[in-house]
Amino acid sequence: MAGPGMSTTPNASASAAQSLPLHQLGTVPRRVSVAQASNSVSKAAPQHQQSSRQPSPAQSSSTGHQQKHVGPNPGQSSGLKARTFSMAWKSPEMKNSVKRFDENQHGRIPGSHLAADGEYRRAIANLEDSNKNLVHKDWKVPRISNDANNPYNDVLPCRIRLITFNDDGKPMNNAQPREFADSTDFKNFMENTPPNTPTRRLYLLEGVGPEYVATLGTHLDIDPAFFLRHQRTALWEGRHRGGNTAQLASVEDHNNSFMIEFAENLYFVEAPSSRSLRNPNDNRHINMSKMPEFTQDLDRVGIMHRKASFWSRKCPGGWNALILMDPGLTRKTVGTIDKTVILVGRSSGAKPIALETELFQGGYLDCVPYQTIGQAKNAQAPPRTCMLDDLCHYWQKHGGMVSGLSDGMKTSSILVTVCLQKIIASNYMILIGYLEANVNELETAILLYPVQEKRKHQTMQVTEQWAILQSWSHRFPEYNGMIDDILDWHFKAASGCDAKVIEEWEKCTNDFKAIKRRLDILRDRTQLLSDSFVGLASMAGIQESLDEAKAVKLLTVLGFFFVPLSLVSSLFAMPNKDTLINVPSTGVLSGFRYYALIAFTVSGGMTFFVVCYIWGLNVLLRSVANAAKLKK
């Protein structure tokens, strides 16, 4: 994953180019450090902001549209350490400049949706002109609010753990993660750590909290686009103020950064009032699909979208690595029942509701192979509460699964993702089982839906089943795309590893290849089902056309008898002129009126006879057909 460049203005670009080493120019903009981006913070301010404000006396005047410089001297070394650079922002002049820069005509503070106040936020603000994805927050994440009825805001719950590895590549303290009380405790730890200490550290961060992002981004020099890409919840951007544009493949660093998308299956014991569901801790969507009427439990299963991101960088004598993951669902005890808090409803109208939920079919299978019964007897299953707890469990209980390749971990941090990939692959296997069950249900729906004579709305009912199938057909390309991205990253990341790392790496690659193969089979089955539904809909339409043709035939027969008699009756109903003149007041029918009465009686009787005959014939034929079916 590569970051953006520094600034779009000519002066800022020239200054950055002069301060960067030669090997960091050109196609490797990810090497731009936080200090470099912050050094030109004033130059990233939009031009309309400069024209809308009066220049302060502390600022030097400039001509035309040239940006005013605020911050450290542009000629100063761009390799300035973050700790040294933070001292420069403590002067009153710099604070005033930052305050002016943070103002925005829309009331928006640049970078506030990602990082807390500090130099990392200013670096994000400076990079907004280069990477427009950094400008706007995800529209699904609510704004920070003091409303007691809307406690969900940008500052989401976060946790962080630290696993340190020895020089031989094995984890220290039996991989017991170091815990931090809060963001302040973690910040103090990072500030008291010498910047060039030879170490191998793995940071496990749950959630994208602004305080943690600011601390990690400043001290580890992480591209803000890494956090932004993980924070985004939208599968596609349908708004002007979006930010899901992908980077060019040529500038991405697959050896040191990647993001994996996967899914977790959640079973709702009590059905929610709406199918628009989200996880309140990260606003990820929980998708529930409509199923055939005879389905028992599958219509209560939700597919929760998840992400996991990895970043690493070599440092003198070791490396630093970060695994960023989504938080789990919030648990709440209601009476004696343990429930899960879910956001139910659309957009701003969503409300947190406690619902009784379970992991579908108990959750993913343990990814550790046990060689003997004794090992299985003493084994402890993963908690399956969230990704952070599961990773800590595997590192503590089964750290040897990775630490056995300690030689490969001396120089490369890519193997710390093995446990993560095993858990993600296991979740994909649960998803595939759920998808197979859905495809089987739809195949059964075709078998249990014969096209029958005189059956109303057959085409409409088949179309409803076809619409359910189409909702699944559209998801298979999405899941296949996720696996394709993982396999593409595997191929590119393996090219920079030694033989010891590649051997273990290929095991994970084979897991995802097997998942890809099964998804391809399901996609082919879905395509065949779609063709079958189209054929079934055609048969239902033909049968409805035949039924309508028979109805028209009945009307034709009725018209054959009724129309001539109606004509005769209308002729006979013509008044008798002589009768009207000679007998004006007797009120006695005479002449053609007698014939009219007889004609109406005869035509009505014949019509009734024909209708009863045709109806009885249809009943007889249907009973004969049913008797023949029973004999078979």
C-alpha cells in the first residue's frame, strides 16, 4: 500500500524533492514521512482560503496565487525526527498558524476524522490535496455529538496489544501480549522508547481510534491512507463526497502493506425489525438475505463485512509491524440473556437495539491441527469473540506454529500474519458452507415448484424466487474478487521472501486457492440455477397463456349461442305500433313483446346449460388426471 505525494503546488513539490533521497523519488511516494508532510502544512491550504482571509503580520506577503508559508523553514532537512519536529509546534506563532489552517468554511477540521490533534493530523491535512480520499470522512460514521440520545460518534472503542520478538525471531514472554490501559498510557510508552532501538515489535490495534492513529502514525511514520482505507465502510461510493478511489498498482508495496476483506456469519435468534443492520463499533454492514418460504433458519443469518490490514517497515536491527482489525460486537446482559447491541435502521435513523445472537453454526473451526489425542484433550478453543482476542489466543497457546520459523522472522515480518490468515480462511469456510446451503435451498425451490394448469400468478412467484437467486449471484463476484486480491498479494509478497518464509507462505496460499476453487463451483451452480429459473418462468408464462386462451375459447362458445339469441330478442322486442295506438292504457303485453320474453328465457337457459356443461367437463377431466397421478 502506497501513500500519496506531498503537495500539488510547485514550490512545495520542489522543496520535497530537494529534501528526499534519490531512491525515494519517482514511483515510491509512500516513503514521504510525517515530518516531511508536516513541514509544508501551510502549502496544502486551498487557494480560496488564502483569498478569503487577510494576511497576518507574521506572514510574509506573496504575489498572485502563491501560497503563504507557515511552519518550519522549507529548506530545513525533511528527515527531521517526529519528536524534534513536535517541539517546533509549541511556539505561539506556530499555534496561531495551525489554528488558522484548521479553520474551514464548512466547519470541518482537516484530518480530524482520522487522527487526534497533533502533527499527524497536520500531516493528513497537508496531504489532502495529493490524496483526495483523505478529505471526507465516511458518511456512515456519525459526527461527534453531545446528544445523549446518540452516543455513537467518531471516537469508537479501541484496544491495543504489543508482542515483542527476540533477536532469534521467537516471541518474548511466551508471546504474552503487553496491554495498555488507554491511549495516554500507550502514547507515553511510545514517547519513552528510543526511535532506533533494535527490536521486532508487532502491534495489534482494534479499531481506528484517533488517539491511537495519531500516536502510531507519528512514531512509526505510517501513511494516513493505510488507516483511511481500513476505516471506509462503503462497498461502493454513491456520493460526491466519497473516498474509495484505489491507488495505482505500480505504487503499492505488497511486501509491507495490504488489506484483507472477509465476512463473519451471525445468527439472529430473535429476528430484527429491519434488514438494515450495522455493527455500532465500526459501522460495518450486516447483510441479511431473503430466502424461499420453506427455509427454516437461513433467513436469520447475517453476513457481517470485516477488514484486516497489515503494515510493516524495517528498522535498524529489526522491524515494526502493525495489524489493524475491526472491533467485535458489544455484549449486553438483558435479564439472564446475553445479547448483542446492533444498529437497526437506515442512516441517521438507526437505533442501537439489544438482540439475542449467536455465531452461525458455532463459529469457525479451530485452525490448529492436533497430532495426538492428548494434544486435543488439553487444547483450548479460541474465544471467537473478536479478532484481537483470537489472535492473542493463538500467539499465546500456539505461538510455535509461527515461531518455529524464527530464522525467517529475523529479517522479515510477513510471517506474523500467518495466524491472521488462518483465522480469515477459516471464516471463509463458514461462509462457503452457508452459501452452499443457500444454493441447495434454491435448487429445492425449483423441484418443489411444478408448473400447474389453472394456477394463478405462477410467473410472479417464479420471478420472486429468481430475484432471490440474483441477489446471491451478485455476491459471488464480490467474494471471488476478495479472494483474488488475497492471492494476488500472496504472489507479489512471496517474490521478496527467502526460501524458509516461502515454504510456510505457500501453506496459506493453498488455503485460499481451495477457497477460490469452491467459490468458483458455487458461482457455476448459481449460473445453472439462473438458467433453470429462466426456463421455469418461460414454462409458467406459456401455461398462463394457455389458460387465458381457454378462457377466451369459453367466451367464444358463449357468444356463439348468446349473440344470435340476443339479436332475435332485440328484433322481437320492437314495439307494436297498432297495439300502442289502440290499447294505450290496458297494460297488457301484445305483439312482439311476447316473443321477446320467450327469446330472453331461451337464451338465458341455453347459456346456463353451456356454462354448467363446460364447468362439469373441466372438473371431470381434472379428477381423472389426479386419479392417474395417484396410480403412478
